[in-house]
Amino acid sequence: MSDTRKIVEVMKLHKVYKDFWGREKVKAVTNLNFDVRQGEIFGLLGPNGAGKTTTIKLLLGLLFPSHGKVTIFNQSPRSIFSKNRLGFLPEESYLYPYQNAEEALNFYAKLFNLPAKVRKKRVNDLIEMVGLDRARKRFIKEYSKGMARRIGIAQALINDPEFIILDEPTSGLDPIGTREIKDLILELKKHGKTILLCSHLLSDVEDVCDRFCILYNGHKICEGDIDTLLENEDVMQVTSKGLDPDRQKRLAHWFAKEGVEVYQLGNKKQRLESFFLQQIEKAREEQMEQQKTKRELKEFVAEVQKDQQPKDVLEQLVAKPVEKEQPKVKEEPAPEVKVEDLIKKEQPKSTEESEVKVEVNQNLIDSLINKKETNNPPK
Ligand SMILES: Nc1ncnc2c1ncn2[C@@H]1O[C@H](COP(=O)(O)OP(=O)(O)OP(=O)(O)O)[C@@H](O)[C@H]1O
Ligand SMILES: [Mg+2]
């Protein structure tokens, strides 16, 4: 590992934040030295306010060092060469809230001048990789914290960078999301990427990092290989399987006889993370099994209905005239219709009606005649 190329070199780095008058406000980083080597995952650890984000901003060229030097790919952090090979996930992603996942990634891909074909493929692959396939058309403002983190990670990988800086990549993620992101980081390492991981979640760092350094109040307080630093030479650990209580007792007796101080002898506890993931996996499988049974049942019912349906329809279609026998109508020859009959039918039904009509007319005439007579008095 020591022969490998140094991707990042930090030498005697100081950063002092000053106020408006140029007076010293905060010494965020003091005399920091470390390097990140090609193909490794390097952890930058420290409590809140230790200077991790400030160091990252210096590596990205977003801040100028007060003293000291930073190089990335042997170049200044502000050079286009190093920026092209760098991916960055900020502590908080500032993505446009009214873009969806596709649009956001397309936007960043365009900033890197990726050709349309490459862009389309990269956007699709990344959305799938970070598990946002089903939410790809939703506005980012509607995303949960974990989803926003995932799209942030996808954005950091849009230019297929050689070196990736991740500031708190798992913040806001549930244990499953955290595990997925850790697996993703390890996968990226397998593909030859170099990663600087900044976190105060120690289990994250322990699970994925090769080397780390710890900052405290801007000072580096330790640096090294994770296995070496975490190994306790004085303490021996034996892990075995199938040691029943009787044999455990005998073993404890033997240790006591030998004068060996035993800190702990008993069944090994698994980590809460793996226990949690096991439980979730079990629940997921059970749910899937239930859904499968439901689906199978539905399919079975549909199959049965399918078998019955055409028969019923046929029966309905074919058997209807047979089942509901229409009263047989005697087929009689159509009555002969004569023209005179039709004319008769046209005439008023009752003769009284016509008589009344005539009567009325007669009265009218009579009255008119009488009127005429009264109008012309006899001479
Ligand atoms: N823009 C700024 N102006 C003045 N002081 C700042 C500025 N940014 C950070 N600091 C100070 O620098 C110190 C280091 O801050 P930094 O954000 O680098 O810490 P950190 O290790 O990233 O912490 P956290 O784990 O909370 O993210 C803190 O004391 C902080 O208050
Ligand atoms: Mg920070």
C-alpha cells in the first residue's frame, strides 16, 4: 500500500476563520498532515466541530488554506484536471427542489459535458444503483431524508470520478439504507475508486475504512491502519463453535489454573446492526411469502372463473331460448286488408261526435241568420 500513488497530500495545513476586520475567529485546522492513497478508503473522524468539513472544503478548493499545502492528483485542488476526476457528496445536498431525480442527475451530467448517450445511461444506472428507481419522477422536495442522501450520492458519482469525497454519507439513512451505502462504498473500492469518508458514525468507518485519522479541535490526534490501530496486543480473543456449558466450565477452570485473567467467557453477541438486518430480512421474506400465497390464490380463483365463465356464457347464450320457452303463437295467415276498411278506420269512431259537430254548426248558422234578421227590421 505504501508504494501506491498518493491521490491526496495534505501538508502542514492550517485554516483560521477570520471576522470582517481580519481578526482571528476560529482555528479550525492546525498543522494537519495526512495522505490518501490510490484504491483505499480513508476515514476522517472527529467529534462535532473538529474540523472535518473545513478540511474537505480545503481539499475541494472551496476554501484557501491560511498556511500549508493541499494537492489532489499532484495538482492544485482548484485545477480543472483534479475537479474532473473528483466526486463530492456534501454534508447537506443542495439540489433543486422542483427537479426530479432524472432531471437533477441530467443537470449535473451536463455540467460535466457528458455526451447525451453516455448521460442517459449513466443517469439510469445511478438511479438504479442508489435504489430510487420507483421515485425517479418525483420532485426532490418530496424526498425523505434518506432518499435525498441517495440522490446526493448519485450526483457525486455522475462523472464516474476516480476520487470520491463523502461527507457523512449515511446521515439520515435507516439501518438498511446505511448497510446499502456501506456496501456501495465497498463496491466502488472494488472498482478501483479512492474514497475519503468523513463521519462521526464509528461503525460506518470501522466497517469500510482501510485507514483513518482522528481530528480533535483541528488537530490530528492519531492516524493509521484500522486493523493495526484497533488491535489490542494484550488481549487474546478465541472464537469457537459448539462449546457446550460443561466444556466452557472446564475451560474456565483451566484458565484459572494457568493464572490467565479471563475478561469474558460466554456466547458471542452479534452486533445490533446484523441482528436488525436479519429481523428485517425475515419480515420481508414472510411478507413476500404472504403476497406470493395471495397472488397464487388470486390466480387460482381467476383460473377457476376462467374455466367456468365461457361455459356460463355459452349456456346463457345457447340455453336462453330453450329455458325460457316463448308462448307459441299460432301462425295464422295475415288478414286481408281492404282499402274500404282503412277508410272506415279513418272516419270518426262515434257518430254522436259528428252529430254534435253538425248541431253546433247549425246553431251558429241559425243565430247568424237571426242576427241578420234583427239587423234588418221589417219595413
Ligand atoms: N464559515 C465559518 N466561519 C467561522 N467559523 C467556522 C466556519 N465554518 C466552520 N467554522 C468553525 O470551524 C470549526 C470546525 O468546523 P467544521 O464544520 O469543520 O467541523 P466538523 O468536524 O465538520 O463538525 P461536524 O461534525 O459538526 O460537521 C468549528 O468550530 C466551526 O464553528
Ligand atoms: Mg462537518
